[in-house]
Amino acid sequence: MAKSRTFTMIKPDAVENGHVGAILEKISASGFKIVAMKMTQMSKTDAENFYAIHNERPFFSELVTFMTRGPIVAAILEKENAVSDFRTLIGATNPSDAADGTIRKLFATSLGENAVHGSDSDENALIESVFHFSGREIF
Ligand code: RTP
Ligand code: MG
């Protein structure tokens, strides 16, 4: 199968809790190649735009406040079947439903503060990658 790409963010809770190194280690050990990466902080407008699909949901303002409260690590990952395999690696949205060994089971704090983001389709992976990275930052 051809290699494909997905987009991820290590969210503010996991950065605050010192889990960046362990999460990157798990990502690499699971066969994903990092082809872009940076630490950055999203503005309110950035987070509102990035998560615009959820803007009618009751948790939207909580999500924007959370995602902007500190730095994140954004990355683009390459692997065969990247989007689907990465969603499997991170586990269910709610860490209490996440399978043993998944990143959210190991490092998430709650449903809202769940350590990592993973794109949900190839199309969104591209949109989200371009949102965070310029062409010369992608290798
Ligand atoms: P993500 O987009 O961050 O990878 O997460 P996901 O696909 O597993 O979940 P999604 O439904 O897209 O929700 C986006 C993020 O919103 C927060 N959330 N809070 N308090 C709540 O009820 C609630 N529900 C979702 C989580 O941070 C979730 O990852
Ligand atoms: Mg999502």
C-alpha cells in the first residue's frame, strides 16, 4: 500500500504534563515518520477556525479555551494507511473508552483534555497540515 499522511497535535494538557517525548517515542515506534513538526500556540481565531466543524456543539467554547491555553506540538506523519492507523494508535475520544496501550489511555486526562488530535480523513489531513505548515516546513 502507498504511503499517506496524517496531521496531529499534542494538545496543551499533554505538553503541560511533560508527555511530549513519550508520545513522540510511541508515534515513531508505531512506524510513523515525522515529515513536519513544530511547537506553537494557537490564537482564539486559529482554534475557532481549526475546529469550526464543532462550532454549534455545547463544548465548543471550552474546546477553544483549552486548545489556546498553552503550546501544542503540531506534526505531519507519514505511513501506509496513516489516517486510520493513527486514529487506532490514539484511541477513543474519551480516554475512559480508549483501548489499553493507546496514547489517550496512557496520557489523556479527560474527554475534553485528551492529549492528542488525529485527522479523521485524508482530505482533512491535508487541510489541517496546510493550516499549520508552509510548503518549506514539510519534508
Ligand atoms: P480530535 O478531533 O481532537 O482528534 O478528537 P476526536 O476526533 O476524537 O473528537 P471530536 O469529536 O472531533 O472532538 C474534538 C475535540 O473536542 C473535545 N471534546 N470535548 N466536553 C465534551 O463533551 C467534548 N467532546 C469533545 C475533545 O478535545 C475532542 O478531542
Ligand atoms: Mg475530530
